[in-house]
Amino acid sequence: MSERSWSPVFLAADVPLPVGAYSPAVRAGEFLYASGQVPRDFRTGSLIGTTVEEQAQQVLANVREVLSAGGASLADVVSATIYLENEQDWPAVNDLWKAAFTAPYPARTTVGARLRGILIEVSVVAYLPG
């Protein structure tokens, strides 16, 4: 069996490890792949927000924290996938996206999905040239 050519990225020591079989992010060469982030507080596990706007703000905060743990920021994001429970929430999420990112914006895909009690999930890829 060959060694992996990527390494996991973990959050701060006060953040519990994921319950599922995944890493919060992985670094592969010049790319950082962040797992889908949901609107839960990393430390307490509490769901944050009841509206898509509130949940999106928490998701973006989680994305920032995961990126930071991997040495990146929102400015390094080159691609994102947004999963929405209600596709009609796209305009509100797009407005928040424009406030969080600067032009030129990263590539993005938005899809409708069943999210088991949450309104939004976001995964990103960041580019970190060596």
C-alpha cells in the first residue's frame, strides 16, 4: 500500500474531532479541500440560526475557521459548492456571498438537497501556491 500524498487538516484542540469518517479538510499539493460545513457551532455542536441568512453566516464562519486551520482564507477559495434545502433561498445566499467574497468570485455550484434539518451546507476548495 502506498503512502497518501495528502495530509489531513484538523481544527483547534478545543474542537472535538468529527463524529463521521472524514477530515475537516485535506491538503493535497497546492490545494486545500474543505469538507461540507453546516451551521453548527464546532465546540458545542449546537445548531445556529433558524433562517437561511443566519445559518449561512455560521456556515461561512465555519468555512473561515477550517480554511485558517489549513493556512488559507476566503481570498484563496477557487471553487465552492452550496447545498440548499430550499432552492428559493438562492437570492439571499447570493447576497451574503457577495459580501463575504470579493470579485473576481470563485467558481460556484448551487444545488438543492435534502439536508436533514438544516438549510445550507457549503464545501470549498482553496488554492495555496507553494
